[in-house]
Amino acid sequence: QLQAFGGGLVQAGGSLRLSCAASGRTFSSYGMGWFRQAPGKEREFVAATARSGGSTYYAVSVRGRFTISRDNVKNTVYLQMNSLKPEDTAVYYCAARSGNYYSDYRKYDYWGQGTLVTVSS
């Protein structure tokens, strides 16, 4: 089970940190990803991290502004979002899959409930 939180309303240029807490004792076996979905748009990849956290991958649109990290002791994955833009407004979802991470949301098995991020101009 995944639970995402940390969303909210922020002005353009501001920062937010999303967290996603996982239950269970095998968190370190899962590749973790963050995805987002804006109204009327398809779900899109944001960032992903390998099981150990040693490897990460980002969508071009967020590269250099967002940072994904994980704490396998706390069973939590984070998404630090800086220099936010109005186009970052979306519901953000965390997801998990056993094994390697992918940017394709269809390869993920478990999803959090989503947390809304709104960036005002």
C-alpha cells in the first residue's frame, strides 16, 4: 500500500516536497516512480529510482528542477520539486513495481492515491 502526501498550492518559482510512504517489509525490492496527470491529459512520467536509490531517471520537462530520492529504512520515496511552473500543476502519483524501474506507467503494479499540486502564476 502506498500513500502519497505533501501536495498543495504554491506560487511559480516555489518548492514542494512530496512523500510516498509504503507499507510492507520489501520496499527495497521495488523500483519506485512518480507520475502526474493534469486535467484532460494522460498520465505522464516524472521521475523514477532504482531499488537501491543509486540510479534515477527524469522526464526532460523536470530535469534539473526535481529530485527523486528514497529511504529504504523509512520505506519512503520523495520528490523534491523546485522552481515550480504553472505547467507542473497536476495530481501526482507514486507507484511501485517489483524489480527495475520504468518510465512506462503501465509497468507499475501498485499506486498511491495521488496528491494535488497547484502552481499559481
